[in-house]
Amino acid sequence: MPLNLEQKKTVVAEVSEVASSAYSAVAAEYNGLSVEQMTQLRVKARESGVYLRVVKNTLARRAVEGTDFECMKDGLTGPLVLAFSQEDPGCAARVIKDFAKTNDKLVVKLVSIGGRMLDASELETLAKMPTYDQAISMLMAVMKAPVEKLARTVNEVPGKLVRTVAAIRDAKEAA
């Protein structure tokens, strides 16, 4: 059923709003997927905080204008599903990559992050990016390591003295 002008404006506004606040975007060709498979993909996307939408290409081109994903405009051809990461940059890539493992009909066509278009083969790299919590924990571990090493080094001096005194005591007791 074709959309009227007001419905088209609503779709463009919705996708544009999501695209303006998203970290990354993935466009994948879904030709050949069943309704059940698409429903599974939508459920996984919703659980991961990914906005997933099938939009007509002309409407998608208008929606990404003025956003970081304007670089995707030329590649929006064919039956595509758009996935926008709302929580962290690798979220959409992880959902699409995991789903594509079991469904070979889902083919990644476009990958974009930070206003740059990436090759579709770089989806794996984007999917391996740490989440916000993982990145914070990695940063904290790096910041904590020098302090721990200093504390161990400073603690080693009296520890060595205690072991030396204990060895002398044991030697005198044995004699």
C-alpha cells in the first residue's frame, strides 16, 4: 500500500531524528528473508538498542541528508534494511553480523561511522569495538596498573628486609 505525502514526511522525520543521534549505521540487503526471519532480526535489534527499519530508498536518502550518514546516499539502492546504533558504535554491526552468520540471504552493503563510509568487509572490525562499559573498564585497568606496580615495588623493600631478618634468625637458631 503506497504512503501518502504526510506518512512519507513522518517516516523521513523519524529516520532523520534517529540518524542524527546514532553512532553508526549499517545497510544490508534482505532480499529472500522470510517474515519470521525479519521478525527475529527486529527482536534482536530491539534487545540490543538498535533502530532497525526498512525504508524506501528515496525516503532514506532524504532522511540521511544533513547527518553523519549522508555519505551513504549514493549506495542506497535495492531492498535495504537500515540499522542505526543508538547505544554504542558497534551495536548495529554486532546484530547484523550475528544474524548474517545464520542467514546467508542478509548481505551487508553499506557501513558508516562518524561521517565516514567503510567497506562492507569492515563490519567485523566495527562489531569488535568495545561497548561503553567495556571501554571504561579497559581505561580504568590501564590507569590502575602503574599505581599497582608502584605499590608492589614500595612494599617489596620492607618485605625483603623482613625475609632477610627471618633468614638470619633461622641461621642463628640452627647454630
